[in-house]
Amino acid sequence: MPLQSAAPAGQPSHDFGYGDDVEMIDHPAATTQSWRDDGVSSEKLAATADVISEGSIENQDEDEASKINKSTPGDARGMIRMGKQQQLVRHFRLVSTVSFVALATAAWEVGLFVITPGLTDGGRAGLVWSVLWNIVGFGPIYLSMAEMASMAPIAGAQYHWVSEFAPDNCQRILSYISGWTSTIAWQAGNAQGLFLVGSLIQTMILINDESYGFPSWQGTLLAFMAVLMSYIGVVYGARVLPYWQNAVFVVHVLAYLGYIIPVWVSSPTATHKQVWTEFSNQGGWSSMGLSVLVGQLAGISTQCGGIDTAAHMSEEVQDAAYSVPRVMVAVYVINACIIFPGVVTIVYHIDDLNAALNDPTTYPAIYVLRGAMSVGWITVILVLIALLNLASNIVYLAAVTRDLFAFARDRGLPFSNWISKVRSPFTP
């Protein structure tokens, strides 16, 4: 039953409850008291109006900024929660980000050319099993990173996540160490792809002219050329970066099929026993187990690494908290489905392991191609691989610069003010 208020004689009583039992009345005394001092009331109303006006202007500014940088309301809330200002334009969508990360990781274009350590220390079987267990082992790592990216989609990625989840007493030092480790690793990883482009160009020359001496200084100059082209692509092609990813991703898949299908059809093969159970220790280690562990470097290099590229591009992905984790998981699955069949194809068609390791090109993957197709077709395939690696270097460098920018924005690097400076229109 509603509670009934006590009312003075001659005035109607009213109930404190719900529905029609509540009767709202004007209280003359209260009205008189509220407006007794017109000056004070006017000042209060003016102050309230100013606050409302400022809030409206601020909301309008935020809406205008969101239109310019293409942020969703969720993106804006996320940046506010993480204490960061949105400085970059969110050009990327879910599909274009999948293509971007797949190209940046270059699963087969790089992965099939870094298998020599695995074949040397472990042999065919050592390489196959190390690739498989690294793919499986890194699955939970990428799932964990994807979950953190859904909570904090930010370009700093790992070091920012360490800062958020570490205990308060060691939060600062652990995030600083993580930031430096991540930044150095990304810079070094970028160099690998650049030198591979130069090496592949020299390999094409060698295949067509066996007298070519493969001088190292020429490979270095070609790598410098790859650096220059990547720089131009990232700095001057920043606006169009999201728009050619999907087309090149299609080439990435078709070129992969153009590589492995002729090998399946024409190349000599090894036995099942050689591929799955025969390990070798050509590195001269004290035991076969140690040799396989050393040789798994190739498995680590081909295990879909670099998928956190998506996290470092988070501030340029629309609806990042939703898109980035899904991109990471999708590319992990895509790359696993590409690299493992690719490695199995290579080892099945190495009929002579010693000959493959001593091939003049230094690449067992090219040794396999030489047994499957003519020099002309090998050249065509290598041209496509070199171009795809060049595209990979461009998008990988873009992710590297975003990681560097984020760490400098948090004052983790020397000359942070200069490195983190963003020029209009929103390009680090």
C-alpha cells in the first residue's frame, strides 16, 4: 500500500507510490523561495546554459573529428578509455585488413625460402614436424593476443597490454622492456624481407646465367633498392594503401598454386618414410634431439608469424575491437593452410637432400622448381615471388612504423617528440 504524506489542514494529501495514486501539486511557498533572488537565479541559469553550450560544442567537435578519421562510436570510446587521441584515419575494413596482414606475413613467399636450417638440422622429417608443432603451439598465443586486442585495440599492442595487465609495482618497467623488445624485433623482421628481394633477383640472374658470381655487395645494393621502394610506397602511397590489398592477396594465392601444382605434377618425389620418420643431423650436433631443436628455427619462421601486424594497425581499422581479433584468427588459419602444405610439398619433392642443400641458388625450394619446370617458367615464378615480397615489405613497413610511432607517443624512445609527430592528413 502506498505511503500517504501528511498535509496541512485545507490542503489535499498525496501518495508516494506508483501510477494514478500520485498527485503532483504546486507548493506556493517553494515557488516563492526558489525565485526570491532573481539575480542569483539568473547567474545559475546562465552558468548552466554555458555548460550545456560548451558540451554541445565539444560533442560537435568530436562528431566532426570522427567523420574525418572515420571512427565508429566504439572506436572513439576505446581511444578515450586508453587515454589516446585519435590521430590516424581508419581507412581499413575487415576484409582489407585480412589481405593486409596476409601480405605482411608472406607465409609462403618468405616461409619456403627459410627452410635450409630445418633441413640441415633435422632433415625432411625434422622440418615437417617442427613446422606442424609450431603452428599448433602458436595457436593459443594468437588466440590470447586476439582477446587482448579486442579489449585494447591500439597500435602499441604488446607493450600496452603489458602495461594494462601487469601488477602495479612492475607495470612501468615491464611495459618499457616489452616495448623495446617489440620495436627491435619488428625492425629486424623488416630487414629479412628486404634482403630476400635482393637475393631473389640475384637468383634469377644465376638461373639464366650460370657464370654469375652472386657477389654479396650487389645483393646489398638490391636490398637498398627494396628499402627505397618500400619507403616510397609507405610514405607517398599511404592514402591508397588499403585499396590494393585485396587484389594483391588474390595474386598471393594464385601464385602459390602456380608454384606447388607443377611441383606436384612433374617433380621427382621422396618416400613417405624419408619425409615423416627419417631425421638427419648434418649440423654435427651432439644428439639428434638437439639437432631437431636447433633446426626448428625454420619451423618458427614459417609458423604464421607476424599476425600481430593487425594489432599494430588497430588505430587505422574501423570498428577495431570487433575487426582486429577476427583478422588475427582468420589470417592464422589461412597461413597455416598455406604454409604446411607448401612445406610438405617441398620435402616430398626433394629426392636428394644433399643436392638440395648444396644447390647453387642456396635455396632448396628453387632446387625443387628446377626439377619441375623450365628455366623460363622458373623465372616467371620468381618474378612474381619477388614482386609479392616487395608488396609485403611495403605493408610490413607500414606496421613497423605504427609500432614505432606508438612507442614514441608514449615517450619510450629517444627523440620521441619528433618520431611521434603526425602531419596532416594523419600520416606518421
